[in-house]
Amino acid sequence: MSTIITDWQQHHEALFGQHSVELSHNLANSTLFTDEALAALIEKSPREAYHVNYSQKTPGNPPRRREGEIKDLSGKDVLEVVKTGNIWINLTAPASVNPAYGDLLEDIYAEFEDRVPGFKSYKRRLTILISSPNVSVKYHSDVPGQSLWQVRGTKKLYVYPAAKPFISQPALEKLILGQLRETDMPYEPWYDDYAEVHMLDAGKMLHWPLNGPHRVVNENMLNVSFTTEHWTDELRRHYAVNYANGVIRKATGAQKLSQQVTGLSYYSKLALAGAVKFTPLNPQKRKEYKVDFRVDPQAPEGVRDIEGYAFVK
Ligand SMILES: [Fe+2]
């Protein structure tokens, strides 16, 4: 068996999925994340397999991000812009461009499944994040199980409790129903007093509890990271009950709805979720993005405004 995680201890088994677990890994020197490898990935990724984003630099939680495009640039040029500009690139399907990233994903989950009894994951995904010095990612929650792997550079990761007031039940339901952009979640600066703060150096990763809100701030250097996400039967049950609750709340205006995932009410909710075209593993419907800048090495921050157009993914 490969050993990607280098400091696993027996007690992590009990913590995994329940609390944040920070671990060390051996991917910081992997050939999959060198400039050459990333430049090749950027060049080969089709339009539907990347996002490039820009947010104005502000202290604290950044404003809503803008969506851009990459045109007529080599992967190497793009990396230069990331190093000196203010953008972040999300490669959403590296495994379809180079199967080695798919193999890495398989190896990672094989290792966790070997170490955590009863952990069986599916619909796994790996996405790569290449981001400029000091870039931040806005407060948000993700729908599937999530981990963040730091490969190059250092970032500060704030993880907040997956409970109200940090995430309300209606906000979670809207997120699952696709009615709330993940980065439009309500945030207050005082939330930070209740966050776990992890300084993720190259060679560290964090796995945190389901739907835990989080935000990220890069230190002053290029950052290369990747996320892994997955589903399990248990995560799916939570998804189903929150999905159904969202539908019931919308239809009836109910205030109090149980989040229990067992018993009669759970099964009737599961049936309801099925009745309204419940698609547990495809939570994100097609999204429309407005592309309004192009990556440009000559422009300030590497970002040139263009006439906006819609991009549906
Ligand atoms: Fe996230």
C-alpha cells in the first residue's frame, strides 16, 4: 500500500469525519505539481474544466469573485501571471486530462478506507487550485465531504462549526437545493473568534466535518493546493434529509424541521425527496457564470476587463 499520509495515528480513526483532522502528506515534492506539470494541465484543460477568478483585495472576507477566461496564453505564461498577479485558477477535471491525477485520487481514498473501518466513499473528485500571493477565498460551505491538501506555499484555513449561527438549517437547505451560491453565505467578522485556524504549510492536509463553513487566506507566495471530495452512505442520508426539509420549508414555511436520518419521518422525507426528482449525487445543477475578464500578463493584477458574456456549465 502507498503511504501518502505520513503521520497517521490510531486515534485519527475515531476523529475522522467527526472533527477536523490535520495530517502530513508526502505530495509536496510530487512531480504532479511542478510548474511543468501544472503548465501542461492548464494548456490541456478545455473551457469546461477550469475556472479563473478574481476578487478585489480587501482585509477579511473578500467580495464576490469575478469569473474570467484564459485565451492565447501558454501554461507557463498563465503561471507567471498567477505568481505576480491576483487570480486563482481551479482545474476541475485534472483526471480527465491526465489519468495520473485520477490514480492519485484512488490511492488517497484507498489509504483512508484502509485506515478508517467502515469508511466507504464514492463519487470522489479531485480539483487543483493554483492561486496568487495573498488571495483569499470567501466564507462558504461545500455539499460533499471535503479535504484540502496544501502542496506548495502556505495558506491559513479558518474552519467554523457546522451548526448555527455559522450555518443555519435554511441556508444549508438552500445550498443543497442549488438556490444559494456557496459563497453567498452570511458571514460576520466575529465568527473568526469561534473558528479553528490551521496554518497549512506545504505537506499538510485537513479533513473537516460535513458542511463545515470555511475560508482561506494565502500567505505572500504562489499557492498550489488540491481539494478532494467524496460521498458516503451517511453523507447521502444527511443530504437527502436536508434536501427534503428544504422542499418542505419552501412549500409550507415550516420553522422547525428535524434533521434526523433515521426513523419514520426520515423515510417519508426520503420518499418526498425522490418525488421531487431527488438527485443525491448531482447536487449542483447547471450554473451560469458571467465571464468579464481575460488573464493578461500586461494588465494590472493580470486581469483585463472584457465585455461580459454568459458561460453555462
Ligand atoms: Fe470549500
